[in-house]
Amino acid sequence: MNKSIFIALFFLIGLHTLKSQNIGNIVIGTKHQIHSDILNEKRAYWISLPDSYYDKSSSYKSYPVLVVLDGNIHFKVISSMVNYMSSDLYRNRKIPEMIVVGIQNVDRRRDYTPDKIITVRENNTGGGEMFLDFLENELLTTLDQTYRTTSYRILYGHSLGGLLATHTYMKEKTNFNAFIAVDPSFGTWDSETMDKKLDALTEHSFNRFIYIATANWRKRNIRNRDRHVRLYEALNSKCKNELPAKLEYFENEDHSSVPIIAFHNGISEIFKGYGISYRDIESIEQLTQHYKKLSERLSWDFRPPEYLVNQLGYRMLQSSDPKDQSKALEFFILNVKNYPKSYNSYDSLGEAYELLGDSKKAIENYATSLEHNPNNEHAKMKLKELNKNE
């Protein structure tokens, strides 16, 4: 090879290496470990926190918790999907921001089977209740003590994990509020077993939401699908009101390919209506009724998101109609009521009062905003201007 060509190539490779230097890591979560007295073993779990978690302006926020079984398989993709579907960064906001927890497996056949499976050879199935005891009374307690959580929890499980999620949904008492059971393995639930479970069902289950996904098993499809349909129809017949649930069949997905699309559809179904656009809201009455219905369906108080109410307030504040301008106050006052520790809610209300000519109340709200966030430069500037003119 010509020496000059060799030198030129060496230079280009070196230049490329310089351009390709590692400048940091992309972090989607952290690894943790807890010793379980109930299971008498150490259990590992991974956690992904929302984008806003460490934002000082969001320090007042608490977040629902999504627990993902088979976390070693599903955690990375599900936490990324939750981030995309909820983060302000993408303006998607179809679901609330959540803390995602992926449980790492030790013995899934033991942990995910709620009933002992009788086989010719001895087995260790039937540890589902102990594992649920660990989840609810050790892991969730630790999460509540460590992070800013709400007590709204969702349990996601696929295959045997889906079996455990369904079993948990049917229990009289559980610390979980909603469930995504993806192609649950009901192979051990024959007609007699399922009937016993259905007979023991109480009204408490109908205060929870469950989404069940069914995949196409080809030749074995009828038996698997029939079990899911049978359970869903029985739940529907036992529920006095509209059943807060959905069963969805995926013709073009099999047992291995269904988890991701089913999670997307399941979490979207649970929070259906949460991500309503500000363009579809005409009045504060419509807004409050919309989230009241959502809260009733999920048996939890989901208030209108702060960003949405802010958008509605500014849209009306910028209207040329004086009636709309006066209505804007209602939205900003609603935000202060729902988010009394948010500096931005007071800052926006102060701006509304200022534009409507009420300097006194504008000063009061800007001052309160600064109490919650002393670094709010906008409030500092406005207070200086308004106090100067008083």
C-alpha cells in the first residue's frame, strides 16, 4: 500500500475514533435488592422513575406504581413505553407518569402459581400467595417509604405472570387497583377450579380494572381462548354495573409476540380518556365531569392534569371575548385547589389576575408561587413591577 495512502487512512480512522468517543450513558433505571423475610431470600428489582421526578418544580408530585412481573424480560421495553406515553417531553400524555418496577425472577413456576399443581413428580408450585404477600407487604411498603408514590398500583403479568395477575384481581383484598393479564396460562384452571374461584368472588373485584389479552395459539387456540372468554363472560354476568374490564383477542400475535402490543393496549384502556385534548374541552363543568367519570371507573381520584388545566386557562385568557377571559380564572383556581404545592399553578393564577386588572390578588399569588419556588424568576419580576406601581 502506498505510504501516503496508509497515513491518510490512519488519520481518518483516528479522526473517526475521536468523533465516536463515549460521552455518557443512557440510563432507563436502577438496580435494587431487598431481603424478603416472607420468602426467606434476597429479591432483585429494577426501577424506572418519571422524567419529572427529580425536577425541583415537580417535587410536590406523587406517582402511581406499575409492577412488572418477569421484569428481566419486560422491564426495559415497558418502562420505555410508559415514558413515551406519559412524558411532557413528547407531548403524548395519554397516561399519567408512573414509577415502573420490574421484579427479577428466582423461580417463576413457584412464585406465579397460586394453586398447587398435582403431577406425578414432586414440584414446588403453589407459592403464589407467599409471593403476593412479599409484593404487597414488603416491596410496596419499601417503595412507599423510599419514593413519592401514590397508592394506585397496577400489576402486569404475562403467561404464568398473567395467571397470578388474574388471581390477584379475583381476591377479596389486594393492594393493587388495576391489572394487565397478557395471555394468562389458565391450563390448571379447569371448569371446576374456575367455578370455585368465581363462586368465591366478591364485589371488591369490580372496583378494580382488568385487561385480558388473548393470543393466537393456532391448533391449541380454541381451548386457551375459551378459558379466557369463559372467565370474562362470568365476570360480566356477576357485575351488577358495567364491568370495568376488557378482553382483547390478537389474531396475528402468538404467545411470545403479544406482550408488548398488549401492554400498550392494556394501559391505554385503563386510562382511556385521561389524555383528552384541551381542544375538546369547552367548559370547566365538562372537564370536571370527564375526570369524575374516569375516577369512578377506576375507583380512584384522578384529577385533571395540571398542564391540561393550564392550557385551557391560557386559551380562554387569550380570547378576545371578555366572557372567556373571566372564565379563565375558574381553570387557574381549579389548578391551585388540586395542586396547592405547585408554584406554577400560583404563578399562572397571578398572571390571570394581573391581565384582568386585579393587581392585589396577582401580587398575592405571585408571592405564594415564590414561597413554593424561590427561584421563580417570572414571579420575582412580576412582583417587582406590580409593587412599583402600587
